[in-house]
Amino acid sequence: MFHPFLFYLISFTPMDNKDENNLRIVATTLFGLEEILMNELEALGAKEIEKHTRAVSFKGDKALVYKCNLLLRTALRILIPMTKFTVENDKDLYDKIQAIDWTKYLDAEDTLAIDTVLNTEIFNHTQYISQKVKDAIVDQFRERFGKRPSVDLDKPTLRLNVHVFKNDCSLSLDSSGDSLHKRGYRDKTNLAPINEVLAAGLVILSGWDKKQNFIDPMCGSGTILIEAAMIAANIPPGYYKDDYNFMRWTKFLYYDDEMFTAIFNAAVDAINPNPTKILGGEISHHVARKAKENIKRAKVSEFVHVRECDIKDFEAPDGGGVVVVNPPYGNRMVKENIEELYKAVGDTFKQRFQGYDCWMISSNLLALKNVGLRPSRKITVYNGQLECRFMKYEMYTGTKKIHKLQG
Ligand SMILES: C[S@@+](CC[C@H](N)C(=O)[O-])C[C@H]1O[C@@H](n2cnc3c(N)ncnc32)[C@H](O)[C@@H]1O
């Protein structure tokens, strides 16, 4: 069955992706962030950029693969498509995988992991398909060399992405390894934090100019604040990571440590050590403490400050700016409480955030009505499996309102 969350269809001519200086590359992302990702790619010098659902394809070289992994804020994975073929059943899949010369990509001593995404009627189980693909590859090595690569799900030499859409099977090398949203600054937590890629996307979608005030008055573990801080200070999203799958490649697109180090050092040199101050608020003592720990781990505590307070009491600095808030959606709250909370958020925007553009993301469309303000923009994004609206409420200052009336 068609699955909107897993769907990304990439069309490219099979076997045309061998030229390391002119690769077709695919960056996957979250629904709703494709255009931002296109802008990010353009800024990095990508060519022939095309938009897909939950993905963007483009052309570039090895250096661009490294830059994308280190610098893109709204990409989840950077894939290098290898080939695409039609497939009828698992035997057919096995045969077609075996027909590829895998010695161009790995040695018998190397390790392998396979991630499968299915949008098809012909296969049901991703794990079974991953197993089939693995069998086809390792059998080829065993038949030719008497030994075979082993499986390593954590840090393999080669991470393969298998995507079956109807009868089309696309094989890609996954240059990222761990999903790029795992920046590495967040402690494992039992809270329900927003995905880092979505948080960065919301900050960019808000149109914040990196100079005005930025506030998340319901900051939870601080993800939106940290992503905003990284954007303001030009800290690369991959700053805290030291492992990408491409670092283990020894054949096709073999790892060039000198090239990656030069790209990393240039990005670190471009960090702005004195960005604008960023403010957060959080009602729970325990959660506010988690936010402060994450902020410290992200090395942005000098300019990100969290207050332990109710949004109703948040004192926003003068001068206006941008608010981005990710309130509870009400999954665990009774209806009256969530309606009351959203009403309080709307009232607070009106009373305490004059001169601010206040953005709010929620999947609870009914509760959003209780904000009681007319949104000037509504953007559809997904937070995990939840379809959400990202709403913009423009809070004019009193004077502006008077000017408008006089006008
Ligand atoms: C969905 S979570 C935010 C998650 C956050 N974006 C993150 O990445 O961790 C909503 C947060 O709002 C906080 N909260 C709820 N009511 C509040 C209020 N009246 N004032 C301030 N914070 C509140 C909750 O404690 C919770 O941490």
C-alpha cells in the first residue's frame, strides 16, 4: 500500500552513477522541508537540483557528499543511487542483486548492513528483503573467494539502502550511516523531543533573521533553542559527530580524510562565537534541567538561556523577534486541559509577545482553534507520524495597531 511517510521516489537512469566527479546524489528529508533543503543545497553549490516527495536529488562530487553530511540542517540521509531495476519476486530480487559486481564496493573481509523501505504489494517484510539482499551479496563473495563479508548493523563498511516502490527496486549507498538528525548533543531521554531536523526546519521556515530575539517558551529538552543557536552561530549540524558511513569506504568513493578534514576545518573557522541571545522557558523543573544539560553539551550555553517558568509569566525582551513553540498536543491530557493550555498560549502571545512573529506547531487542530488568533500562515509538516500545522500569528505592537487603524 502507498505509505506517505516512507515514500520517496527517485528517478535516475540505471548504471549512470559511476563518475565520482559528477554523481547523482539524493538527500532525504521530512515532508514539508523539501524546499528548504533545496535552498540549502543551492547554497552548497549542488547542481541540477530536483524536488521529490521527502527527498531532493542533485548532482555533485565527493566533496559535496562530505559537505552535505556535515552541513545540511534539513537532510536525514545522503544517498548515492547505484542502480534501479524492476523486480517480480524475491528470487528475481536475489538474481538481480547477484548480477551486480560487489567487489567494486567492498571486500570479503568487510561488513555490511541493509536498510529496506517498501511501498509495494509484492513484498511485506522489510527484514526479509534485507536478508535476501544480504544473502545475494555474501553468496557472490563466497562463490568467488571462499569467504564472505559479515553483517554489522552498527558501523558497517557499507550501508545499503533498498527501496522497492511497486515493481521498481532502487539500490543506493547510504553515505551517512546514522540518520543525520542524530546530531549527538542530546542525551537519551524519556521525554518526547522534537526531531532535530524538524526543529531546524521550523526555525528556518519561521524566517528568523538571526539578529532579532528568538524564544521558545515551552522548550522541553531544548531542541528548537539549540538548533536556532546553531543556525545563529553557524555551527555545522555535524559538528558533534565523528562518524559517517562514507569514512569506511575504500573502493567506490574511497574516503579522502584530507578532503573531509579541510571541509570540517573551514566550517569550524566560519563559526560566529558571538551570536544573538536565545531564550527558552519551561514549566517543569526536571525538564528545564534536561534542556540546560543538552544546551551545555551542544556548547551553546553562553548564548542560550532557559528560565524555569510558566509561559503565562514569560517576560519577552523588547524589540520583537520570533517565537517558535511546540506545546503538548494533548495525547496524554484531558480535552479541557489542552483547550485551556492553548487558550493561555494565545492570550500570552497577545499580552506578552507584542512585536513578535509567534509560530506554533501542533497536530491537534481542534485545540489550535482555542488559540483564538487569526494565523497569517499555515504550513503542513509531519512530526513523526503526526500530521501537524505550523501556524504563524503576527503580534503587532500597540503603536503599529494604531498606525494601521489611522492608515
Ligand atoms: C512537546 S514538549 C516540547 C518538546 C521540545 N520541543 C523538545 O524538543 O524537547 C512541550 C513542553 O511544554 C512544557 N509545558 C507545558 N505547559 C507549559 C506551560 N504552561 N508553560 C511552559 N511550559 C509548559 C512541557 O513541560 C513540555 O516540556
